[in-house]
Amino acid sequence: MARAVTTRRKTVNTALAWMVAVIIFFPILWIVVLSFKTEGDAIKAPLEVLSAPWTVESYAVVQERSDYIKHFSNSLILSLGSTFLGLLVAVPAAWSMAFVPSRRTKDILMWMLSTKMLPAVGVLYPIYLLFIELGLLDTRVGLVIVLMLINLPIIVWMLYTYFREIPGEILEAARMDGAGLRQEILYVLTPMAVPGIASTVLLNVILAWNEAFWTLILTAANAGPLTAFIASYSSPEGLFYAKLSAASTMAIAPILILGWFSQKQLVRGLTFGAVK
């Protein structure tokens, strides 16, 4: 029997949820506000900033100074490319651990997850040397591989969790009907795990889109994504808050829009299998 929730408790929970949401979203909102101010107004006190006239001057300057479309296309290619490549590796790996388990399955999963605990700077030097030797420095191909490897443990973990919720008897029935391994994964397993795969794709795209450390270290002018686009507005002369805010708004707007329209699918996928 479900536990009754009082109206007062609902009100308190709603108020707390709104407070947390405002605290989390306020920095983004303030960046958007500053992007519509002049450099002189952007450094004023908060109340003076709000009362200052609004202008699109910073956006015009950013458009003239930088090639936004090029950086945007780089971010799009890196995010989608690393996600697609990660799925090609993670789906068979998660399938094997979910439906052909062994005593070492949990150990392997924990080892994969432990690689996320390693500071990125710890492997910076060897990866940088490899990129120089292989000619991958400042290339989209090199960054796609790096971003895929960075997020691969998370992709495998999420897909393994979703695949474990699918009854193994269904796959056995497909094998009895003559399905091979390829048909089993493509036509039986994958369609049943669409919500989980969709949420995994969305999360990986967001993580790859927001990755700054490797994209700033391993790129220069050709393959720089929107993270490099933002960093270009931090100069030795100081921070130009209005222009930096305009560049940041232009960089985060696409992923915010994606997250807003896919939030139901993302929540559905992340809670897939939580309730039986």
C-alpha cells in the first residue's frame, strides 16, 4: 500500500526543489544576462547590471572575431562521433557481461569504473607524445578517440545495467529460432533496450560536449570545439566579461536546448529497470 503524502509535505518538497533548481541554474542565468550588457556595465554591482540597458553588441563582436560555425561543427562531430564509436565498443561488451557472466564480471566493471578516478593530467604526457608521433594532434579523429575512451566506462556500465533487466529467455528463444549473434544484438536486444540506449547516448553527448581539459590541450586552430571558442576570450589583458558571457551563452545554448527537449527520455532511461 502506498504511503500517503500530506499536502504540507508536498509543498515543502516543491519549495526545496525550486530552491535547489534556482541555485543550480542561477550562474547560467547570470551569464545570459551579462551577455546582453556592455563591458562597462558587466563589471558593475548586480542591481546596476540589471538596470543597465540591454544590447547585442557583445554577440556582434564575437561573431566578427570568431568562427562560431566552425567550432560548433567541431563540437557536434566530436560529440556524435565519440558517442557512436563508444556504442560500437560498449554494446557487445555490455552484452557479454550481462548474458555471459563470469566470476570476474564485477571485478572488470569495477576496474573500468576505477579508470574514471584517475586524474586526467596523470596520463597527459604519454597521450600528448602519442598524438605527436601519430600525427593526431589538433585533429578531429584524435579527439573522437580520446573522448570515446574517456566516457567508455560510463557507457558500458549504463548499458550493462539496462541489459541486465532484459529476460535472458527472450534471447534464448531468438537463438532457437536461428538468430545469430549479430541478429540477436541488432534485432532483439537493441530494440528492447532503446530507452536505456537513448539515455546513454544523450548523457555521453553532453559529457563529450562539455569536455574542456582534453579539447584545450590537444587542439589549436583546426579541431577546436566550443570549449576552445570560450577559452579564446580569456586573454593576458584580462577577462572581458560581456564578450566571454556571450561566447559562453552561444556555446551552452545548443546543449541546454537538447537537454530541455530530451529530459523526459533522459529521466525515463536513467530510471529504466528501477521499478519492477
